[in-house]
Amino acid sequence: PLLPMELAERIVAFLPGNETALDVRLLNRAAARHFRGPAYTTVRMSQPVPPTEFARRWGVPGATRPLSLKLRRKLICLAASSGVVANLELGEQACGRGEGMTQGICCNTSMGKVWCGGRYRS
């Protein structure tokens, strides 16, 4: 039996932001229909994203090719700010470490550290 949508909404309100878009909407058609719109479908890269989902989108060869250098650097900073180290490492790899990609990039992270040029600093 399905939960009443009113109860489902209350449960979803306690989940981290990206969980609704990446998990809850995939449970069944009723959930997908009910939880639609930008508030429930937008994945915010600055918040934790499960590494499997991040890899599915950004881990394939050529995934970042359409992005400008500025957007590639932004992707790395957003991955750093989320605090998911596996996503940051994959983001660096996908965007190209050897192309001066990480030089001069400094990002605040959710872990209270600063990520600069490929390293975390306190």
C-alpha cells in the first residue's frame, strides 16, 4: 500500500535536498507525479550528491566537453563545497587535471576547509 501523499510530503521535508530528485521521485509513478517542479527535480551540486549518481552524469568520457573552462572550474568548486571527496576527485578527473584546471581555484568547502589547486587546506 502507498503512503498518503500528505504523509510522504512530511517525510520528504526531512530528507537532504538532493534525495527527492535522485531517489524519492524514482520510487514509483505516483511519487514522480507528485514531486515535480524545480523544488523537487533540481539537483544542487553544492549539496551532497551520491557518488554513484555523480559518476553516472560526469564520469563518462567527454561528459564535460560541452562545458566552458569557467563552467568546468565551477563544477569542481561545487563538488568541493558539497564535501563529497569522491565527487571532487571524479570532477577533477573529468574536467582534466593537466590543463591548468585546478591552478588558481580556491573553494570553500562544507567541511570548514579551503580546497586550493587540488589540495585541502585548513
